[in-house]
Amino acid sequence: DAKTTQPPSMDCAEGRAANLPCNHSTISGNEYVYWYRQIHSQGPQYIIHGLKNNETNEMASLIITEDRKSSTLILPHATLRDTAVYYCIVRPTDSWGKLQFGAGTQVVVTP
Amino acid sequence: NAGVMQNPRHLVRRRGQEARLRCSPMKGHSHVYWYRQLPEEGLKFMVYLQKENIIDESGMPKERFSAEFPKEGPSILRIQQVVRGDSAAYFCASSPSQADTQYFGPGTRLTVL
């Protein structure tokens, strides 16, 4: 399975956009990019996923580069409640199901 | 539509006792996954089940751990003869099919005294 690389931590000011990078240089053509977050030991929360095209939902936007070797999760207006560990995961479309979590990025939103 | 439910939310056991963790998937979901998060560590996959079948148990410890997902009722993760190293948060996720998005429950925090 392809692996991902994320910065261990980043800070963001409340009300500003948070841009979370993820490198997945060995991603295969049949692998999705998924993002989850975990707020203070709660259950992981699904955010968004994509294959090739950029995606947007009510929580965030996902920008995937044309070569698919990296992506950026954008939280358009960060709030204090967005403080969490964010996980970028690549997952084959024909996966047997398991998600492989890395260390993620600890995002701290400050007032 | 209720989310994934797990109970109990907190479980305390003494060494040597048995722990049973329950997971009720979202309505319409027949695929269940269990993950474990040890203190200060990341989430690790344990087992993947579909109704009455274990599909992938590559992350399960070889001894003392078992899982089932019967035709009726919740999925059960069972830990026999618990040891202090089993203290962790155990999360369950469900999906409607093996390639669909997984949605997680709130977890069960097991403490072994």
C-alpha cells in the first residue's frame, strides 16, 4: 500500500483557512485519498475523499495535484473545534477494507 | 440515522478477567472493522468482519483475542484473560460494502487494573 507523509503539527488562527498537506508519491492509479480527523481521543471522523478530481463538501475541500503525488485538505474557516489530529490515508478502490493510519498532523487552532 | 454505537464506553477489568466490547453498525451496514489505539500511539487495524464471516484478521493478536459478527445482534470483540497491556481505546467502524467509506463509533476505553 502507498504510504503518506504529513507534517507532525501545525498551528492555525481561528477564522483563517487551514491548509493541510499530504505527500503520497507512490500512490497507484486505483487508490483513493481519504482524510479523517480525531478530536481528543474521540472516534475518528470522516472528512472527505477523492480519486483524481478536487472535491468539496460541507466540512472541507480536497485538492489533489494532477500527478496525484500530493494533496491538500483545506478547512476554509478554522474554528477552535477543528483542533484535532488529521490523518491522510491512501486506500485501494478494491481494498479489503482496512485503513492504515499514520501519525497524522496535530492541528491546533488558536484564538 | 443513528451512527455507529459502541458499548460500554468505559470498561474496567482486573488482570485475568474477560472483556467484551460491543459494536452496533450503522443501519444498512454489514461490514464491521475493529481498530485499537494504545496510549500515545496511532490507530491500528485489528479485524474486518462481514455478517457471520471474518474477512481479515491480520491485525489480531494470536492469542486471547477473538471477534464475531453474528447474523443478529452486534459485533463482539472478546479479550480473554486481560493483561495491563490490553489497556487501550478500541474503535469500531462500519461501512455498507468493503470499498465504501468507514464511519467510526465513539470507542470503548478499556482499563486493566
